[in-house]
Amino acid sequence: MTNDKRHTSHFNRRSLLGAALMGIAAAQFGGIDSAAAQAAKAGKQLPAIKRGTHTSFKPLKQINAGDLSVAYAEDGPANGPVVLLLHGWPYDIYSYVDVAPLLASAGYRVIIPYLRGYGGTRFLSDATVRNGQPAALATDIVAFMDALKIEKAVVGGYDWGGRTADILAAIWPERVKALVAVSGYLIGSQEGNRMPLPPKAELEWWYQFYFTTERGRLGYDKYRHDFAKLIWKLASPKWNFDDATYDRSAKAFENPDHVAITIHNYRWRLELAQGEAKYDELEKRLAQGPVISVPTITMEGDANGAPHPDPKAYAKKFTGKYEHRTVNGGIGHNLPQEAPREFAQAIIDADAMAR
């Protein structure tokens, strides 16, 4: 799930959550306009859509990229400006099932890959480390863009996908035209994760501690369907999703590497699992809390039940054109699926900011 915080010397994920406990910004603060006001400034307005209107994508595609054979959905004109959308844990590409056709109708080429350990994405070699560290996921996306010959894209994401999108924008800004990041700045480090949080914040991370144990690994493997469904309910307490909606996404967790990637990610955060040496330099850069200079819109749902930072804590990490939008109406952690029009509108508006 998402988290991270800025210090004077570095910005780390877990301490940012401590600040979040003091009050999540459901109301707007100085310099931040409402979603409706910002959308009005952007010009092109998307039609209203009821979430859950779409239940499928066009036939998925597959391409070899870096260590992976990546499965991905695509919609919109092949020559349209590219939008790359990244999902989180424990979710999948269906977070964008209503977003994609909205953007496609506006002329965008929309591409939504399954991250490593999800859906039809597979490792090309059995010998490759099943590594879930943030640098590995971000490097996957750069390789994916290279394989598709995409030089630059508007990138959007939430949760693990939001963190990955942030990393792309911070480290490879030449590849990111504009950014839409749910829960804002999520770049962290192992060093930052050493700092303990207040008890209430630690409680919200119960699953991370569960995953540090062998019992937790076995439990997630055995009960992954029910486990992920529980996370969905806790993270989006006002989203009354039905079984069909959940089951479409739950199929992605049957990937043979899903458990290994999940467990490694959370253990790596607490320095209980090693990363790969080839990512050491990148992780050092990320530990410094690099700023993001590309045009950015950050977003938050007013009913996000997952650990997440207060927007005021990360605003200064975005040094280019920047807006924050809080989406009201009981919107939880999986913002693109719960508020598809608002998310798609933010993509269009961020693109406009970059012009």
C-alpha cells in the first residue's frame, strides 16, 4: 500500500505516514483548488460515467521487455499521445477498465501493463530473482517503454503503481510528459523505513509485519483471494464493489510469482530481504528523495482507508507545474476504479499543463 515522508535531508515513506495521522486533507488547503475548478481551467471535459460501466478490455497483448514478457491492455488510436497507467497491490489492470475508454475517446493511446507478479506477465528466465523492490519495478517500465518504442508518455498510477510513476518522473523525467500520482510523493528508502511510527500507524501496517514471517508467506499464498479482498475493503471502506468486480481482478493474483514478489517487496522495505546489486545506485538516488519537476497532478480520495500521506507534507517535492485534487464522495484507495472520470480528467489536464 502507499506511504512516504519528506525530511530536510531526505524524504521517506513511513515517517510521512506519521504526519498523515495528524489529519488527512479531505478539504482543500492554500494554493490547491477543487477538482471541479481545476477541470474547468483545463478546457476539454469528459462525459459523466458510472463506475463499473465497462467490464473488459480488448484482447490483451504481450511483449518481451527486460526480464519480463509483459501482458498489457491497450485502447485508443495507435498514433495518439501515449498514456501509461500503472496499477497497485493487491489490484490489477482492471483499476483502469473505465478510465481507458474515456481516454481513448479523447484520442489517447492508453497502455496498461500487468506489473511483475500479476496476470499474464511472466519472467523470461527461471533464474531471475523474484525481486519486488521499487527500483526493479520502475526499471521494468522503462524496459517496457523501450520495447514499445515509446519515448515519452503521460504516466498515471496509485499505490505501487503510483510509487513507480513517481520514480519514473524523478529519475527519467525525459520519458514522462506529465504525471498523475494518487497519494502524491511515494518515493522512500530502507533507511527511511527504519524510523518507527506511532502505534496507530504501525497497526495500519499489520500486513507488512505479517509478511515478515514464514507463517505470513504461507498464509498469503493459501488465502490470497480472501486476503486481497480484505485489503480492498479496508482500503476503500465506502466502495461497495460486488463479487464479479473483485473476481475479475483476483485472477491476476494467480500468477506463479505473485506471492514471491509481494513478500519480497514488503520484506525489502524493512531490510529483511536483500535487493539486487544492479539496483544499488538507483536506490541510493531514491533514498535522497529526488524532486519531481514534470507537470504533475496529485490526487486523493476523501475516504482512503489505507495508510497515505497528507498532501501538505509532499507538495514541495513537486517543483514544476503542480495541482492537487481531493475527490469527494466516499472515494477510497483504488481511486481510478472508484472515480474513473475524475482520474481520466486529471490525465487530460496534466497533459494540458505540459503543453
